[in-house]
Amino acid sequence: MHRRLRPLLLAAALLMLAACASAPQRSQPGSTTAMAANDVLFRAISLVGTPYRWGGNTPASGFDCSGLVDYVYRTEARVDLPRTSREMSRLPDPRLDRAQLAPGDLVFFQTDGNGVSHVGIYVGKDRFVHAPDTGGTVRLDALDNPYWSRHFLYGKRVLR
């Protein structure tokens, strides 16, 4: 009797183990977004020091502000953004004020008196990465810096 039951019990145990092993895993809500935001932040920060170049959009050529943002989001989050800061600002996403910003959000500035003219990537703690101007490099700056605070318009969340 035991010899007949042993294979049956073994088969039942294997079936139960297989069922447990193949149960679908539930992802945490927002975990994909959080991972994409982390990838965006790490890549953006790793590019600090890359030379500014008007129209540039690769580490080898250098970056302008929108080229940096486009490159980072395209390579790290697989998000295709428009090429200019002004076009990025026209994305249908809701506008965010400074208190609503989260790491990975886009931050927009009016630096030339003619609407949106600059964009960066918010990294948290009131800081952002951007490619500011000719002769400079990609750098980390504070939103509470008097210049950036005065020219800040709004943010947009493109990662969901």
C-alpha cells in the first residue's frame, strides 16, 4: 500500500510546488515609474560636466538644455519628447508648482522674456540638472538660487 501511495504523494507535492512557483507576481503600483525616475536621475547626474553645445543631444557632441532632457528620457525611460524646451512645455501633462515637484519631473524656465526658453530635470531637494549656457557644462543647480527661482515657471510630470 505504501509503495502505491508514495508516487501519488510525490506527484501531488510536485504539483503544489509548481503551482506556487508559477503564481504571477504582482507589481507594486508605481514601481515601474519609480524605477524609470531613478534611471533618469542617475543618468542625468552622470552627465554633469558634459560640455554645453547649442543643438547638441549626445554625450559625445555635448548638450543644450532640451537635448540633455530628450537624451536622458529617451535612453533611460524610453520616452520620446519633443526636441525644444518650448515644445516640451506644450505637452498635455498638468502644470506643477514647486511644492508638487517629484524626482524625474521636467522643470521649465523663462530666461529670455519670451515664454519657455529653458528646461531641466528635477532631482529632488529643490535641485535640478540642466545644460545652462554656452561655455558651460551640464550641472546641478538649486531652484532656490535667486536667478532660477525668479525665472521658474512650472514643472511637468511625464513619467507615469
